[in-house]
Amino acid sequence: MMKLNSLILLFVVLISFLEGSQCGNLSKNFYKKTCKDAETIIKQTTEKHVASNPAVPARLLRMHFHDCFVRGCDGSVLLNSTNNNAEKDAIPNQTLLGFDVIDDIKEQVEKKCPGVVSCADILALAARDSVSYSFKKSMWEVLTGRRDGKVSQMSEALQNIPAPFFNFTQLKQNFASKGLTVHDLVVLSGGHTIGVGHCTGFNNRLYNFTGKGDQDPSLDKDYAKMLKTKCPPNDQKTTVQMDPGSALKFDTSYYNVVLNNKGLFTSDATLLTNKIARKTVSELVEESDFFTEFSQSMKRMGAIEVLTGTAGEIRKKCWAVNS
């Protein structure tokens, strides 16, 4: 009987391990038998775009984030509006760039393996591969097996994508609704180490923070003065680097920026208003720690509400559902 119980325990442990390693129904080398060159094609095509435009990593990382926070990582952010207003037409997504990159990758994959690889997986892999390009190695693991969603609604993007003016409580609640922790919140905020932000995302901090024509007192005064030279009131088009002087380099300087009260958005600055979050910001200044933690948080984010098995579909074009 003891031997039988031991075998049962071993079986339970093994099943738990396998489930944990697959992160839901996603798995390693999902396309090994159906399209063995898929990940290589995605990587090579992504790298071609990054080589010609170093802004691509920030664009694809942001797109992947915005996709996962609405209906999960199902590629719904890629869909064009038809009879309804799709996610990409929502205000938070109107500044997304890089759709042409995803379309090109999809075209290359379809030539090799038509109707096999999902747009959701392409976006997840391309985001990883674009950031990894300068490191010459994969910076985090991407499990695959996602399928594409058939629904994309502008209203849901507005409801689910965290806004740049959110305070800590709002951010914490938003991330928790996706199964992510405060630690994940701080770690994933580190994605702001690359890319630019529009003046519209922080102009209130410069000119009308409490509705009385005042400036956000938590923002470094000299930095605020500089930002005002770039972003006049009501500026709709200008962008500034989120990580000044290092906006094309994926590193930990973002956390130093935040600690020096130069976080661009309210959502950056508010990380210092919570004891646990502030401690994490201080710890992530160490590059090795940040890379390790970012890898884990990206893996968790990439598994949010994924469609697998027979759910959803494999789109022929990333911008339209199959007819």
C-alpha cells in the first residue's frame, strides 16, 4: 500500500510539474511538427525590421502589452475596424506602431506554412525577438499555442488598458484583474526603458495637475521645466523619450529615472508612493535582477486569458478575421 501511495504521489507531482511548465495550455515548440521553421522565420523577419529601424522593439513590446490586457493575448489589437470600432481605434491604441512589421512576418510564415501559425503567437514572439536583437540571445521564453480571437472592441480597450494618469491603487487593481501582482506591475513598467511617450500622456502634470493650473509637485522641477520646452499646452503630436538618453537601449536606467522623480507619466511616479513597489524599484536597478524578473513577468503576461485548442481561429491575415 505504501508503494502504491508513493507512486500516486509521484504521478501527482509529475502532472503538476508538466502543467506548470506549459503555463496553461501553451507549450514549448508548439509548431515543431506543423511548421518547424516558424520561430526561425519570425525571428529573422523581426530582426530585419529592427536592423532598419531601432524603434521597432519599443513598438512591438507596447503592442504585445496592449493586446494581452484586452481579451487576453489573442491578437485582437491587430484587427481593423469593420462594422464596429476595433481596439486599435481606441485612444490608447491610436499611437501604436508596428502593424506593418507583424503583417510582413505573417506573410513570410504563411508562405511556408499556410493557416498554421496564429497572429497572437507571432506578436508574442516578435516582441521578444525585437527586444532580444541587441543582446544576441533570447531575453525571455515565449511558450506558444495561442489562437486568434474573433472579437475586437474599442470600448474594451478603453476599459482594460492602464492609463498613464492612473494612481497606484488603480494600477494595482488593473494588474490584479489580469492575474498579475504588484511585483509584475513594477517589473513590466520597466518596459518604459525603451520608446517614447506623447505629450498628451503627461501634459496634466506640467500645466493642470489638480485642475488649478498647477504642476505635479512630485515631478523634478528642472525636468518639468525641460519638458515644458518640448510640450506646450494642448500639444497633440510631440513625443519625448520615456528614458532620457537611453530610449533605444533596453536596460535598467528607467528605474534610476523613477527614483530621481523623473518618471514621465503619473503611472511611473506613483510606483514610489507604495512601500513595496518603491523597494522593488530600488532593487531592479541591478541589471541582472531586472532581466531575470522581466523574463518571468513577461511569461506570465503572455499567458493572460489565451485561446487554445479549438477556441478562436488561425487568421489568414492578422488584420481581419477569416470569412
